[in-house]
Amino acid sequence: MTEAFNLKIPHGGYVVVGDGRRALLLRNEGHALHLGLRVQHLFEAPPNPPTREQGTDRPPRVRQGERRSAIAQTDWHEIAEHRFAGEVAAALDRIADAISALIIVAPPRTLASLRHALSDRLKRTVIAEIDKDLTKLSIEEIGQRLTQT
């Protein structure tokens, strides 16, 4: 069974559905009981090759007395996902005057990155945060999941 949420998305309310690589900005052109979600913008992160192709050096080692230990390798994908969340938040901030209600739907890590990157003005408009990845669903299916119809 798929999980559904019983949200009331007001007319003109915005929904961001994203993950670390792709995000949809949707606007409800209908009303709370009969959604009419329309795509306002599609954000896509640039290609990000595997970490092994981005760093050629072996992980550095640190000496602590007689012990030596490796330092964890930089996770370039995680850095790129944080940067992407910041870009989405910056784009939302540019249209913040038009946003009276905002719902954010993203996997937990991306949701945390977006939450951190949002301006205080946008944070006040957030009416729901859902920690799910719905980016692979159609617009209609996203609406159904959000409103439990």
C-alpha cells in the first residue's frame, strides 16, 4: 500500500518535490479539494561523475602517536546535493513574494538541506514537510498522494 497524506493545498500554493538531483516546483491552479498542480519550473543538477573519477589521490593518513589512521574520502555527491538544494532554495527566494503556502516533499537528507537553505521568509510559508521521494511519480500521482484522493 502506498502512503498518502491528507493535505489541503490552497489555491496558489506551491509544492516542491525533489531529491538531490532533480526538483519540480508545482503550483496549485485548482483549489484545496480539487487540485490542479501545474509545473512552474524543473530544476536538474548537472552531471556528477562517480567519486572515484573526481578524486585521484588516496585518502590522506594522520598520525596520532604510534597510530596511523585514514581520513574519510570527500563525498563529492553529497556536496553536490547540498549545493543543488541551495540553488533550489535561492530560486524559491526570488519568487518568495508570490508564495503564500509551501509544501516540501523530499527524501530526509535533501529535506534537511532544503530546510537549512531556505530563507526565514520562506520558512514562514512552509505548511508541510514530507520526507518521501516522489520525484519519479507523475504530477497527477503526486497530487493524489498529497491529498489522499
